[in-house]
Amino acid sequence: MNSKRIRSDHGREFENASFESYCNSLGISHEFSAPRTPQQNGVVERKNRVLQEMARVMLLSNNVPKNLWAEAVNTACYIGNCVFLRPGSRNTSYELWKGRKPNVSYFHTFGSKCYILNNRDQLGKFDAKSDKGIFIGYALNSRAYRVFNSKTQAVMESSNVVIDDTRLKSNDHEEEEVLDDDSPLERVVVTPNVGTSNDNNEVTQPFTRVPLLDSNEPAPWVRRFHNKEDVIGDVNEGVRTRRQIANLISFICYTSQIEPKKVDEAWNDEFWVLAMQEELNQFERNEVWTLVPRPKSTHVIGTKWIYRNKSDEDGNIVRNKARLVA
């Protein structure tokens, strides 16, 4: 038992030494984060969270077995490299690495039913030429798909695959009309009439036949159409609710509609003064700095106010944001 542990430790030391030498040859300084402090490695932790949430949705959307979670994470990473834009640029990771735009025409829905051509077994004249499976991703080293073969219970790569992207039917129970076989113009409904009681004092509600309305008579729940001349305002804008109108009024009354370029312009607007005070309060609350006497012969870094108006999806200004930057 001790000998295995010694060999394992020596192997780990050899791997660490080879990796350190590789980093030193490229001029890379290998740094480590403190144990149990994931906030020090926030970029990687956020990326892991994105991949985990994508994989969870991909597994649950089509009821894919959870033991294929590694394939879901691998597919999520593959899609992210071809779809997500890199921060500060308008290019994807694939485009930055390959120098060309990615082709996403071969993308399919994860977990879809697929049919795999069986070209490995000796088939009879009336045997099925394909096996049913589940689409779980894309091959990295070839132009093929990764699929789970339901017959062999194994993951395989094949280019001879037909994928059915139609989504599974939802299990939501929808209200349907129960039609009587004898009379197609009548439907069976339960009415709140007083029912009969049996020996166990249980009241049962009887079924009452209610004839459907004549096709020529307008139903009372049918929305009636109005002339456009009778509608006040623009018809294309739709109807605003009271909450939307109240929010719009509050946005206009309690926010500034202009973005000042200089501090002198912001001082003349009470809303921007409140925004700057909020920024300073955030600095004080988070203990960003400590006021100390200026040391002699020391250069002081200047600061500048940046003013931006934050808008909602309708283009209404909802907030005045002021930032003090170095």
C-alpha cells in the first residue's frame, strides 16, 4: 500500500515538474488561488456555472438520462465556442482561433431522437437497417455526430445519422371537450345542480347535456371587432396597462433625459447630483479608499465622472448612472 502511494507521489511530482518547466519555457508564471476561495477565480467559476446551467437544461428538456451529463457539458462548451462572442470583440472563440466564421447549419437539438445506419452487422433481407438512438453531440476529430445507441447501450460516432429535431410532446394537461358518440353536436359537461345522495350520504353531480350554440349565432365570449376610427391613439402600439403608464410617468419625472459631458453640467441637474452621491456612498460602503495626506513628490492619479442613461427594452430611460473612474 505504501509503495503504490510513493509511486503516485513521484508521478505527481514529475507531472508538476514537467508542467512547471513547460510554463517557464513560455515565460508563463503559474499562480494558484487560495483554498476554498472560488471568488479569486471568478472568471472560471462563472464559465463553469454557464456550462452547468446549459447542460442541465439540455438534459431536462428532452428527458435525457443524467449519466450522459459529460456529453451535455462537452456539447455546451462546443456550442459556446461557436456562438458566444468574446468580451470586447464581435468575434467568437472559433473565429479567433480558426480565422473564419463558424458554420452552424449542422447543429441539432441535444437529446433528439436519431436513427443510426447499421453498417457493422451482417443483416438479413428483412432486418432493420438502422438503430434508434439519442443525439448527444459532435465529434471533435472528425465530421461526425456523437450518438447514444439504444441497441448496444454505447456512445459512438457516426456520420450516417438521421436526426429528428421535432420536440417531445409536453405532458401538460390541456382542457378538451368531451363529445358524446351519439350526438356530435352536444358536449357533456358537469353542472352545479343539486345531485342525488346514495346510501353512504355521498352527493354525486349528474351529467347534463348542453347543446352547442348554433354556428350562425355569435358566441358571447368572442371578441368583437371595432373600427380603427373609434380607437384613441395609435393602434399599432397596443394598449398600455396602468402599471406601464405609472412606470413611464415615474421614469420621466424622476430621471434626467440628457447625458452631461462635464461635471459642471451635472451639478445643475438634481437627478445627476443624486446619482453621483449614490456612487460615492457605494465607495464608502465598500471601503474602496481611505483618505490620507498626500505624500511629498508623489504623482496622484486623476479621476473622471462618466454619465450614462440606462434604458429598458422599450427605450425608456429608467436610471441615471454616474461612475467615478481613474
